[in-house]
Amino acid sequence: MTPAEQFLWDELKNKKLGVKFRRQHIIDNYIPDFVALSIKLVIEVDGKIHLIRKDEDTSRTFWLNSIGYKVIRFKNEEVINNIAEVLEKIKLEIRLLTSPGLSKGEE
């Protein structure tokens, strides 16, 4: 894991946000950084390499969306420099995906 991934993992592990996250869990031919299988939420932490892999990332996100996963991405710098905001965005997605009255797409 990169330092940013490790930093975020420290905040996600042990159900700290109310759902179980796994790291580097295989979904078909894709290995996302973090995934909460119970709510189909994928979190990616992107380093500089992703600047040249935008098309590949877009294709993977589209494919994951097509099988029911919500994908959110953060840059390394966001995680390291503003973890509180990153966690708030993740908590919002968790609330949206676990709200009994809302289905995906009604946000």
C-alpha cells in the first residue's frame, strides 16, 4: 500500500465507519484499493500514475458501475492533506447506500 492508502486504511478498518471494508479484494479481473462488499462501495486512492491511466480508470469505473458498485476516487494528496473531508465524503456515500428509503440513483 502507498502511504496515502495506509493512512486511509487506518480510518476504514475494523468497521470504524459502520461497514466492513476489505483492501485489495478481487472483483472479477479488477482489484480495487478498498471495497465494502455489503453496500457495493469501492474506494480508490489515485497517485500520479492515474494521470496517464484516465481511460483505463474510466473503463473500470464504468464496468464496476454496471455490476452495481459505486466507485469514489480520491487523490493521494486529498487523503494525506484533508482526511476529515475524505471521511465525510465516504460517510455520505455509506449513508446513501444504506438508507432504507433510498435506492441507488435517488440521491
